[in-house]
Amino acid sequence: MAQVVVVGGGLGGLAAAARLAKLGHDVCLCEATERLGGAVATMERDGFRWDLGPGTMTLPATVRDLFRKSGRPLERVRTLLPVSTPRRHVFADGTTLDLPVESRSGQRDALEAVLGPAAATAWENTVDDLTPVWEVLRTRALEVPFGGGRALGAAGLRTMGYGRSLRGFARSRLAEPRLRQVLEYAALPDGGAPASRAPAFTAVAAYVERTFGSWYFPGGFAELTAALRDRLTERGVSVRLGAEVAAVTTEPNAVGGTHTSVTGVRLADGETLPAQVVVADVDVRTLADRMLDRPPGSLRRGVRSLRVPPPRPRLLLGVRADGGSRLPYETVLHPAPGSAGPPIVVRAAPDEGAAPEGHQAVSVCAAGEVGAAAGEGTPELLDLLAERGLDLRDRVVTRVVAPVPSYGPTWRGAWRGLGVPANRTDVGGLFVVGGTAHPGPGVPLVLLGAATAVQEIGRA
């Protein structure tokens, strides 16, 4: 049995703690704030409820595996449901495309009706051809500890389009400009990087969503946090809220030299907690810059590959569903092809319990950084929506300004996409999980990263 300290109570830390406790380790989780969940949070006002973090997820097997490997299966503690409505794309020319999420034939029918048979065939073939990319990622980078580009092999790198940008890939496969916008949004729904700098393999998101669907928790993703909190209690994990970790303590390891191993953590109040293993669910920049006396070069290089975007404007709205006309769970309003502005995204909570009867809880934000005209004074987002064909201004009954937090990495020119820090660091016993570690941000990726970190730590 190893003494393990998990630093941070985001999804990565919660998942790692639950798995490690089930494997027999003595686990203590320290969270600096007074709540668990990290980026997963909700806001309630006037009978409306909004998810401030993720509202849907793909790869439902990641959360099912977490609960199965840590105790009772997910189905016995919470409900996870598929999104049943299509995603709506509204283009600058007024064309509207309702694209089903999880249906190959449904996507083809929708595309053929709106953009024509040639576009439908091109999309279908493009998404089909991403199957090998998914298999390389799944078997060599996501379900096993990732050893960097070498682990993918030359053939794997070629399959992934190593060295190619998402935009270049989209242009090579899709002649229809509006279809390229659909693919780029599928790959970068939160605008984490310009498509000209994001790696080509991010297009695999279109295949993943079509294959595995999009899912949500009735009651919001806070239900997932609550279920994991209960799981930690069941597994005997010591959870300390308001326990800010100031430093990860280390000592030279047995072979000497510059290599070190963890000895525990030191809290901001001076208390020390001994540990043979530390799992850090914190921004790796904070870990490298503030919590380690001598961060290893590999971690510093990983930090340099990250660029965390500034907070973006977001409106949380309670709107009337006038005449029974309900918004789909996601509406993407695209700019004119080639223009500099990002898509504007309207997300309606798929859970009807998130709003009073006859209303919807809606969030509006830009999928990317916006210029001053759209970003100064977030109510202008509603004007921009109206300009792009969706006027909600007369339907709003509640309005809350809540900027999108700056969490998770983007690529700082490292558009090959293999530079984020690995889960195992060069400090003995120190592992990193969460949105700034491999394999990246988003619920399924964070859960996969926690699973592979625990796989490397092993049983007690």
C-alpha cells in the first residue's frame, strides 16, 4: 500500500483518487477551494440551471469504465443519456443544416438535402477515412501510457497526418467551404486554436462523435462530481477541502544525480503530508513554476507547448420557447468562409429540468477569441447572434454574464500536437492529470489520462 496524495479535486483528480483507492492505496485528496469538480460547475438563478463547464460528452465508455473499476457501475448510481436532437449549423448565406450526432445514414441524408450529393459523399468518405486515425490514437496514445511520438511509430505518424494542419486536411478533402467549417468546428468546438495551427488528427473528433454519440447527465455534470464524491467516501479516501498545496517535496533518488523522487506535499499553512506518490491535477504551469524547486526539463518543455487562451465572453440566458419552438441542444452560427470572426455557439441544456416549463436554459459564447467589437460588453453577443440569423433578444427573461474560464491547453505553434506533458513525469512518483496534461482537455480525455496514470502507478 502506497501513501498517495492527489493535488486538486477536478475530474482528473477525482477519477485518479477513486481508481487508486480501489487498488488498495491509502489516498488523500487536497483541494484548495471549498468544492470539488474543478471546471465542472453549475449556476442557478430564477429557476434556470446552467452548466458552467461541459454540458455534454462523447466516449461514454470512459465514465462507465471509471465507475466499474472503482465500485458499483454507473448505471446503479446515475443516469447518462444520449443527446437525441441534431446539431444545427447556420451559415452566413442563411443555409441551415441540422446534422444528426450519431447516425452515419442520418448525416448523409441531412447533407444531401442541404448541400447536395457530392458534399454528402465527401463528408461520409472523410469521416470514414478517419477510422485508422482513431485506432492509432486509441491503441497507442489513449488507452495505454503515452511515450511520445516514437510510441506511434512511423506508420502511425503517417496515418495521423503528422506535420499537417487541420485546415490543410479539411481543404484537401472537402471542396465545399461550408462543409470545411463543419469539420473545423467538430474538431475545435471551443476554439482552442486556429485551424491553421491545430494538428490534422483533431479531425478525428468528427468520427468519434458520429460513432459514439454525445451524452449528458440529467441534472447537469455536477451529478458526475457528486457521484465521484460519493465514490471517494465509499472507498475511504480522505478529502480535504480548503487545503492548498504550496509545494511538492522531493529528495534525490537512490541513483543520485539530478533525478529526484517525491516525498510528499507541503500545504500553504506549513503542514506536510508524506507520500510515495503524488498525482497533480493542477495546471502544469503552476506545478512547474511554483510547486517544484527543480522541475524536470521534460515538464518545462511540455509547459512551453501550451497556450491557455484568455477568458471569453459568455452569456447565460433564460429564454422563452415561443410557440413551442425549442432550440436544439447546440446551434453553431458560422461567419462567412474566410472571415476572421469565430463561430458563435448557442447551447441549450438538453435536460428539460434545467428551466421552468415553456423555457430553456441557454448559453451563448464565441468558439474562439473575439475582437473588441464583439467582446466588449457581452450583451453584444445577442446582437451578433441576430446579425447571423438567430434573434433571441425579445425572448430573454434572465441574463447572467459568466466568462468562459481559461482552462485547458491550446497549441502554441506546436501544431503537430504531441508536445503536451506526459502523465508520468521525470520526478519519481510524480504524475500529472487534467486538461493541461496528456491527452488534453474535455471530460473523456481527462478521464482517459487519469486511467493511464493509475495504470502506471499500479496496485498496492
